[in-house]
Amino acid sequence: MTGLEVIATALRLARSGAGSLVVLRGPLGSGGSAVLQDARRVAESLGVRVARATGARPERGFPFGVVHQLTGSTRPDGLRGLLVGPTLIAVDDLHWADEESLRALACAADRLDRVPVVMVVCVRDGDVWSDSPLVEQVVRRAAHVVRLDRPAVAEASRRELVTCLRAQPSRVRSVLDAMVVLGDDPDIEVLVSLAAVDEVGCATVLRAMDRLGLVDRTGPRFVHRVVREAVEGTMAPADRARLQTRAARLLHDVGRPAEVVAARLLAITCAQGLWAVDVLRAAAESAMGRGAPLVAVEYLRRALLEQPQAGWRRVTLLVDLAAAERGVDRAAAAAHLSVAARMVATTRERAAIVARFVPGALVEAPPAVRELFQGVEDELRAARPHDGVVADLALRVEARSHHAECLAPGRFARCVDRLGERPDETIPTTSAGRELLSVRLHCATVASVWRAGDVAAVARRLLAQSPAQPDHVHTPIATLVTTLCAADSVDAVSVWLNSAMERSLAANAVAEQVFIEAEQVLVLLHCGRIAAARSIAENILATAGPHGLASEVLVTLASVAWETQDDHLVTRLIPLVEKETHNPALSVAYQLLCGAASVAAMDPQAGLAHLRGAGSQLKELGWRNPVLYPWRAEAARILWRLGDVDAARALAVEQHALAVEWGSAAGVGRALCHLGSMTEGDAGVAALRRAVGVLEGSANRFDLARALWQVGTRTADRHSVERSSAVAVECGDNPLDARVASAAGHGDDGFALTGAQRRVVELALAGRSNQEIAEVMEVGVRVVEKHLTNAYRKLGVPGRGGLSAALSAVGPGPSA
């Protein structure tokens, strides 16, 4: 029977003159008080008088306090008046009753079998006073002991929990506080030490708290987060800080993993000494090994608090911190390296530190950092080092300085002047020498001062001598990827990057994987794998960390958006790139993206203005490579459509001249294709055929598909049209995208349709009206009209009729 049923039965028997004592026992929150409330209502319904009292811990020192609540009297025989007539005596929290009242209740319980009185008392299991002799004296006289169900502690009120916890003796509080600090399933040995109790005392406390319903002693662990929060709420901040400090040291002393101890140290603000530095450094190494660089950064920044004084140990910490930060927060890494470099005394030590700078971060560093770098370079130059190690450091410093100048307005010309007429074909035997040669090749590529074939030959040999390690992304070796892509020589670099990615996956180098993915995107773009490049670019954007993306990654993503004219990608990138326009490369990328956005918004004049702005910046910088910066082709297309044929042809001719000067097959073939599309008659067809011939030897197969399409449509050569579609499909596009991209016409205008545009085109090809398309897609007619307008623009056709005609050369469109 339930407790209420037992009490109801006892009340009915009491009316016949036989009383009894009922004890309700259970842990905290088991509902004893609620049962007493229900018992009172039952008694009143039976016409039984009710007297009720509640024990309270603060009132245990008041004699006859509970008796006074029941009768209004503080005399020892005060209960005598209740032991007549049908009566319910209800006492809640008996364990907190005063001693005098407990004795009086025990005496009254001895007489219950002869009077019509039912006494019901509640006792909380596990409370420190529940097992006192006086409480047990009352309980032993019970006719019925009802065990209440173990509650869900979450249902117990926070006030009740806090009251209960504050009532516990110091030994219990010590164990509970230690459990909060150590977390779930603490080691018993550590728990005993932290709580400053012996093993027997700890076991006794855990057993009592288990009976109270707060702790599962098999863990030991708290039964619910509500209990943990209540214990935390009753802890003094000073006690918590003291226990956190002791817990960290105890866990270290018993040999727990470094990251477990380091997590404790992060919660401590006061210095712990050199042992903590060693633990935090070991934890940072462990975090890097499992692919958590942000966690490693947090550990090392905490370690700096333990080593506030200048010295070699602090310098080492700063260098380690910069190594963890370079993949996730390059600006912070540069700042910490610059601080470390100023703390050492010798040129060799300073050179060893600044040689760790990530080249891209140096471009964006504040003037003080660049001045430091320049000072170290001047020191090395003045010293003329003969020591092999210092000479190696000097080459690394020079490579980074050279790279920064390549990206700085006003200083690029000095880099070009130092290049000479042809690349040095002697491959250095040291990694430092290879870094410097990589930067020189990149500089020559950006300025187009050496021929693409010469650059590619040296770059391929240089790449073959450079290990495909994940950390290459933090060195000048990374510039080889851009160099080889611009030179239309991507086979070797594709294999090399695949190897680097495999090693980064094996090493859990998650920060480096983002950079390598961006490099692979660039290779895919220059292979004509447009759809794959766009897909990976979107994934990189979706998984960007809290510190955003590095400048090199953003430049690559902007290239994909520009090349594909993907409205969605352009829109997402513009605000990200706009924040970084202090970087010259991203400033140019921002203008190009804004130009693409303006053209998509049907504002060609604004688009043309942005493209000319990009061209002006490129001219000021001295960046002339027509493959990396093909702004003239898009500007010429806009001018052509605006009717300014002469200006359009002039830009197309200029693009072709620059492409011939650089000499890559992709650059020359694209420029010929674009120029041929703007030239009427046999001369235009001849230019297009030359473009096909040149692009046959290019890595960019999609450019070949474009050129084949234009030859086929200009000469009614069905074979060229069909081969164009087949080559485009080989590049990874679906058949409709292949036809659309090829049909787009002018040189590099093969822009893929978005998903919505593709669906609208499919339905239009199936003969659906705009209203029918709107109903099928569940959008408004205006939305359909907008998608069709953008599709017409990308296809270069005047309207729906032109769309059908443009796509019919390769057979009927797909069924909608």
C-alpha cells in the first residue's frame, strides 16, 4: 500500500479506539511532506482532529519547540491533551526536532495502542540526525514504516536542496565540494586527499549521501546536475579556488594525462609555478596531435601567465604559441613572434625567430613588426655570416622579406629588378634556398617577366626536391602552387598536394588541411574542373573557424567565384573580403567580386567601373600576369554588349598580347578564343581554330570545351559542338551545365547556371510558360522572370527563343 493508504486505514481503525504510529522514510524530495498534506485532508473528511508540526534545524536548540507547535504548551506532559478523541498527530522532518520533543513523542507513542490517535512522522534518510538515538527511539515504536520511492532529484526544489546541504556537517561538505571540483567519477584516492578525510570517513559520507538521494556512491557521482549546481551554489569562491588549485596538483602527482591537468589549470588565475608550465606545454602538444589547435593555443596562453618574467623560457613559450596560432590566427602568431624576437640578445637568435614568420602574415603585419623584420635582415646583411646555420637563417629571412615586397605597393619593382632575364635552373640543396627560389619564381610569375615554360620547368624540379609536408602552407614553398597553375603545369603539383593532404590527415593537422584544400581548389580551377572547385570552395566557407580565413585562402575562393560567376559564392565572399582590403591581393579581389555582383544585378556600368578599378590597382602594383588577373576579358565583354566595339577589341588585343608574352597555353588559348568571338568573318573563325589548337595542349579542358563550342556554332560543325559538350562533361559538369557553359560564348564567359536557374531553363525548354514554371517551383512569376533574365545573360541570348536555339545544336534539352 502507499503511504496515504496506510494512514487512511490507520485513521479508520483509530475511530474504533486502536491508534498507531506510522513512519514515512525516504531520501530528499521523496514527497513525505505531500503525503502529510493529503493525510490531513483525509482526516478532516473523516471528522478527525489534526495537529501538525515541523522540525527545523535552526530550532533544535529550543526545548519542546515541536510540542509547542502541536499543543501551544512547552510542558513535558503537553501532549496529554492530544491523546483523547480521534486525532491525527503529524510531524514533518522529525530528525530536526528538539531532544525534549523527541522524548515526549516517544512517550506518547507508547500509549497509542490504547487511545484513538494516529501519529505520522516523516524521517529523511541520509540526514546526519536521522540516525540519532532519540529519533530511532521514536521510529522503533512504529506499527508501520513506509518506504517512499526514490525521487527524481530534479523535482526537489533548489531551496530545499540548499537548506539540506547547509545543514550537513563539515566532513560531508568537504566531500561534496571535492566531488564538484573533480567532476564525475573521481578517483577515490584523489577524492580522499582533496576532501582531507580518511577512506572510512569518505565511504561513510558517500553512503549517507546515497541514502539521502544526492549521490550514487558506486561512481561516485551526483545523481543529477541539479545537485551539483546546488553544491556549487553553496561553495565560497575562495574555497572553490583553493580546491581547484589543490586538485590540479593532486591530479598531476598521481600521473593523470597532461590535458586533464591543464583543463584544471585553465580555471585557476593564480600562478602555480614551473611544473604548471611543463604540464601546459605537454597538453598543448597533445592537443595539436589530436587536431585541436585552438585548445593548444588556450593552454599556451595560460602557460604565459606562469612565466611572466623575461627570459629564455618565456621566449620558448611565445615561439610555441606562435606555432600553434599560425594556422588559426596568423596576426596573433606574428605579434607573439615579434615580442619573442625583441627579448633575445643575439642576431642569430633573432633570425631564428623571425624565420618562423608565415610569409602571408608579414604582409598584413603592423609597421612595428615589419621594422623589426627589416632590422634583423640588415643585421644579417652587415654580419655576412659564414656559419652554415646563420647563412641558412639569412636565406629564410630574405625569402620572407622578398615575398612581402612582392605584395607591397611601391616595392614590387625592386623585386623585379633583382630577378634577371631567366630563372636560375640550379636547384638549391637546402630548404632555405628552395624557399628563396620559390619566392623569386612567384615574383616573376606575377610580373610576367619570365616565360611560363621556363618558370614551370624550374618550379617542377623545385617541387620535386621539396617534401610534401602539411606545414609547407606556412612557408614560401606554398607559392609554387600558384606559380605552376599560372604556368598551366598542374599535373605534378596535383600529385604533390594529394600527398600533403594524406600526411595532414594522418597527423590530424586540421588547420593545414584548410590551406591545402584551397590549393587543391586552385589546381581544379586551372584544370577546368569548375564544379568540383566550386563545391570545395563552398565547403571551406561553411567550415571557417572563429578567426576567419587566411588571405591566401580568401584569394583562392575569390578566384573561384570570379571564374564561375556564382552569384551565391560572390555574395558570401564580398563581406569577408571587404574586411581585408588592406591586403593588396584582397583589395583587387574585392573589386573583381563587386564587378561580378554588379553585372549579376544588371548594372554593367558599375561592373565596368569596378573592373577598371581592379586594373588600376594591378598596374600600380606591377602585377601583369593575364592568367591570374584576367580582368580585361570580362571588361571587354561588357563593353561589347554596351556597344563600344572598338574599346572592347582594344582590351581583347591587350589581353592577347600579355598572354603571348607570358606564354602559357591556357592564357594564349583563352585570349585567342575571346578575340575570335569579337572578330567577324574568316579572321574570327581562324582565331577560334588557333585557340582550339593551342588549348589542346592546355591542362584546362573546360577552356577547350568553350573554344570547340564557338568553332562549332560559327561554322555549323556538329562534331565540334558534340565534342565540346563531351569535354565539358568530362570536367564534371552535368549535360545541361555543359551546354550552357559552352553556349555562353565569349572566351571566358562560360558561367554555370545556379540550381534555380538550371531548373527554370529545364522547364522553359520543356515548353512551360512563366506562370506554369512558377506553379511548379512554388515561387512568384517575378522570381521566374529574374532567373530567366540571368540565364539569358549567361547564355548571351536575347530571350526564350534564343535559349532554345542556342541549346538545340547539341540535341534536345533534358526533360523537365
